[in-house]
Amino acid sequence: MQAALETLYTAADKPRLTEAARLRTSCRAYAGAPDAAQLAALAYAVGRYQLPGARLVLQPVAESFFTSTLLGMKRITGCTMMAAVIITDTPMSRIHAGILGESFVLEATALGLGTCWVTGSYRRKNLQVSVADNEGVLCVIAVGKPSEPLTMPASRRRKLPEHFCRGNLSDWPEELTDAAALVQLAPSAMNMQPWVLSVGLQGEFILDANDRAQLDAGIALCHAELALETPHRWHYGTARHEPIAWAVAGR
Ligand SMILES: Cc1cc2nc3c(=O)[nH]c(=O)nc-3n(C[C@H](O)[C@H](O)[C@H](O)COP(=O)(O)O)c2cc1C
């Protein structure tokens, strides 16, 4: 059977990774690479989380690999390790890349490591990752020892749930408001938070994203999955009028 989002995490993983999701923020100041034990745990996570059309490769990089941004975000400094996010150009690959990458980010966070998704502020021409003819590097994830220990952020720049959830939130089942709260914490490119959540007529949890931002949607799906306890199956839209994904209760 093909790996699927609803089978990616064990019951023991979920509270650990949920805690990591609450702790995670983008880290831009590092004090070097993970130690040997952390690297072994990261390599295990890379091997363990598998979905079709996307894969991660851990690789050392020069500190100068990361560049400054036009948008006033700090340049990533002191980081000498990254995970390259590699995809084949298939319909689900960007969504799967988001799920796998964020699973990796949360595993790294649980190890006390800093991470930052990076699509823009790195030197693409300095990538030294071997890819097959039908593959390409979608983005990279900086990972390493944070220059300051990870601490729970006092506040975050995030949309309020009523701005990305359709309908009356007070009518939503608690499990789905919990899922929305965890999606709210998810990182997104330029902090656009493009996701739109709703509850369908049959009680299904629906996740869509403005501009069909599939990588960000995959990241949000990872967070949503961590919060869902009722057995469920994820379905994915194939037509443009369909949402990106929806979870239906049942096995
Ligand atoms: C797909 C993606 C691409 C990103 N690209 C960059 C980048 O190129 N440079 C950077 O400094 N941060 C980048 N970020 C980090 C976002 O700016 C950050 O997640 C967002 O501002 C929310 O802040 P937080 O991660 O601290 O919660 C990226 C995040 C995502 C999810």
C-alpha cells in the first residue's frame, strides 16, 4: 500500500510533534551543525517519512550558502547543514513536499534544533545535490544548532482563525477547531498563510489554499493531521473547482 498522510505518524508521534509545532519558529541565527546523535536522528526522520513524488536529502553547506532577502528578513547565519526538498513534477509532489518537509522540521524542533524553510534566500547555483532527470530541488530547509535555545514564542504574526476559517467557528467540533489552531501556527512562504479551512456538509474537514499554494498547503496538512484523533482518510482534489484536500471520518 502507498504511504498516506493519515498513516504517517504513530499515536506516540502526535503529541511530541504537536508540542514541536507550538515551539517552532523560523531560526535565522545558528551556532553550527547538529551533533552526531542529532544528525543520526535527522537521517532516520528523512528515511522514515516517505510520500510519492517528494524526498529530502540532508547535506552540509558553506555558511555563505544562505543570502539576504529583499523583504527585510534577517540573513541566515552560522548554518552549515540543510535538507534539500526534491520533487518530481507530478500532481501531488508539492503537497507531499510540504508534508515531508514540515515533518522533518518538527522532528528537528523536537531535538532542540533550529530550522527555516528557504525558497528564496539561498544560492541556488551552489546546490550540490544529485537529482534524477525527472527531479528538481523545490527549496531547502536550514537546520542546525540554534544560537539561542528554542523558547515558546510570546506572540506570532498570524491571521486570526475567523480570517481563514469559513462559517461559524463556534459550531465546529472541538477536534476541528484544534486542527485550525495548529494550522494557524504553520510556517508559510512570506508568511502569507494562504490556507482556507471549512467543515463540509458531512462533517469533513476541508483544507484549501489561495492561489493553490500547494507547498504551503502541504505544510498546513501536516499540522492538521497532528491534531486529528478520529480515524479518517484524506482525499485530494484533482479538478480546479475542488479543494486541495479534505479529511473524512472513518477507516
Ligand atoms: C515555503 C516557505 C518558504 C520560505 N522561504 C524563506 C526564505 O527564502 N527566506 C527566509 O528567511 N524565510 C523563508 N521562510 C520563512 C517564513 O518567512 C516564515 O515561516 C514566516 O514568516 C512565519 O514565521 P515563523 O516561521 O517564524 O512562524 C519560508 C517559509 C516557507 C514555509
